Amino acid sequence: MKIIICGAGQVGWQIARHLSGERNDVTVVDSNAELIRRATDTLDVQGIAGFASYPDVLDRAGARDAEMIIAATHSDEVNMVTCQVAHSVFGINRKIARLRSQSYLDAIYSDLYRRDHMPIDVVISPEKEVATAALQRLSAPAAFDTEIFMEGQAQLLGISIDSDCPVVNTPLRQLTDLFSTLRAVVVGVRRDGTLFAPEAKDQLFVGDDCYVFSHHDDIARTMEIFGKQTTKQERVVLVGGGNVGLTVAQHLESGPLRVRTKMIEKNRKCAERAAEGLERTIVLNGDGLDAALLAEAGISRADAMLAVTDDDKTNMLSCVRAKAEGCPYVIALINDPTLVPLMTHLGIDAYINPRATTVSSILRHIRHGRVRAVYSIGDAEAEVIEAEVLSTSPLAGKKVSEIDFPEGVLIGMLRKEGKVIRPLGSTRIDEGDVVALFALAEDVPRVEQLLQVSIDFF
């Protein structure tokens, strides 16, 4: 498949990395020649230096026979014009654009406007994706990462293993014997910075970060078994009143739990806008690093604090200060993945990586229709893929123990006849079943061969 990716920044580079690794014909376009050089030096892609919205640049990128274009530059306007040119001049069938401005989103989500005037098939809003991720983190406060699968019936949980974890130093195969009715599977472990898919004989050690698939009804029990307590989030402090903070606050206001929320925003105009858009949330104008302002927001009595400013260091330090003031659970928005290893040392419970959430969202829309969901873990180190099993798939009609999975692949959950179950070696996978697979990045192409979804995207 021939795909043009406009924008060679972090998101564009990661998408190019995924798609080129799956033997697609990928061309990356960016006005920054250095970014193009980095992409062509490290990936199996072609590169064009130039403005993505220029017809002659798209022509040089091969737009006349391209099947898909992904506009992920830093400019909303460039992304929209690029899709318009791709449609009107070159007739590219599939067009995906990343847009940030709420004003554009409101207009484009209007069916009439979008159909008649702006030919964008899929709109990706990083702020909305990040806000959704933040709300998911708040829903599982003891997990450092979380994502929903199987239409809400299963959830991936990132759990840090502490010294008080009851199953530490226990072989994973014994967990099945000890907790025979628990619908949960450990699919990934990060140890000393390396992520791997564990074997049945492997143990969990203090300091490990593990990824666990759990049935939605067993989440509380799973967290308890791994030494974590689940608490209700009744009081939340938000640091940052931009699009992400505002969206989170609006969802908390409209949610069934009626969470009491206070927001701290440094920019006065932004704070005023947030105050106008919220009904029950108290908005304070000031610095989220100010101890007095945090005290005024009631940080010592808060159940959670979420720092979502556009500055990583502010987010990290405000979380550290909140912890010092007695807040039990803090979440930081982190754009720079090199800062993530500092989270544990600083006592930050969870983080949100906007790049990973955006990449996951785009991948969901460019995979074949049988793939229900894709979630990117870490710095694109692994993927969790939810897909329906086709009759032609090598998985169909076989027991789990009979399938030759790569070492870096594990089945997390299986939905059969509408019920989500924990797969055992004796479990038979049939056509129409839905599987959720954890796969290290290098094994994703093999997984798509097993699912038979890599040939055709749409």
C-alpha cells in the first residue's frame, strides 16, 4: 500500500516506523530537511523536503498513485489544506488529519460542513485523545497505564510491583492455580528498562512494571492481588486549564460520580475561558508550583492531582509538590519519553504520553476493518491489537497451545459468543472470536500474518 505521511515529527516518525515495518510503500514529507534526513536514515521510507500542502511537493511524493495520506504536521491549517489538495488534485481515497483547534473541530464535526467542504475522512484530535487517556487513568488510580478493550469488557492495566505485592517472586504459572477464577493475564513485563513478554516460569520482582489484562468485573480484585488499593476519586485537582484540562473537567462535571474539581491555570485569559466553560469547577489563576495556591486548592485533601500543562517540567514538579503535601495519587502529562524513567524515582504514580495516544488513535483508523483497536505501549516498544478472527486465519479452529506464537506475543483476552474469558492452553479459537494480543514491536508483522490483516487496510 502506498501511503504519504505529512510531518516528520515524533508522531509522523512513529507512524512511518510502524507502516514501513509492515512492508508498505511510505513517503514522508516535511519542510524540515533535518527531520526528513532522520526519517530516511533510520527507516525504510522515502523522504521529500517541502511544504506538504503544495501540490508540486505532493506530486513529487507520489500522490498520483497514493492510496492514503496522513496529515500530521504541527499546523492545523497545513493539515486541512493538504487533505483538500490530496482530494481535489490527486483523488487520494483515504485522508486522515490531526487537528488541535477546537474551532476547527466544531466545524469539521458538523456533517454538512465536512461532507461538502472539507474532505477529511478521519479527524484525530490529540487533546481529546489525551483527555480520554487522563480519564481512564483516573478510573484506575493504582495503575500507571490503562486502556479499554473488548467494548469495555476488558482493560489493560500497567501495575508497578512494590515490596508489599503478595505475588512477588511467584512464578506466573502458579497464579492460575492460586486464583483459578481470576480473569487476568500478565502479558508484558518491563525490567531494568527492557520490555518483554513473560513465560509461565517467570517471576515478578520488586521494581518491575507489568502489563495485565483483566476482565472489567475483576479489576478491583486484580489490583488487590498485585498489592494495590482502589479508591474513589471524589476530589480532584487539575493543574492546567488548556484544552486537555478543560475537557477533563467537563467530563468530571457531567459524570455520574459528581467529582469535586478544582483547577489551577497560570494564564489569566485561559483561566477565564475555563471558568466560563465550567459550572461547578473552581478555577484558580496562578502557578501550579505555588505551594500556597496548591493548599488553597485543597491538595492535602484531594484524592488525585492531574498535571496537564504544556510544560513537562511543570507537570513533573507540581506532581512532586502535590505528593509532598499529602496527595496520594498524581498523574503527569509527559511529552518527552526520555523523562519517563524518572517517574518512579520522583514518586509520580502515572503518566500520559500524548504521542503514544495519538499514534494509537491513528493506527486504529488505518488498520484493516477486522482490527478493532490498537494501543501503542511505551516508546512504540509493543502493541496491543484487538481483532476478530477470520475463517482463513491460522488461529481459527486451533487450541491456544497448538498455535506457534512468536516469543514476544501473548494472548491477553478472548471474547467468545459475547463473553470475555481468560484464554487457557486448552481454549479453542474459532472464526468470529475476538482476540486481544500483546506483541513486541518486532513481532507485530507476524501477528498480522496470523490475523491475516496486513494485506488490506480498507
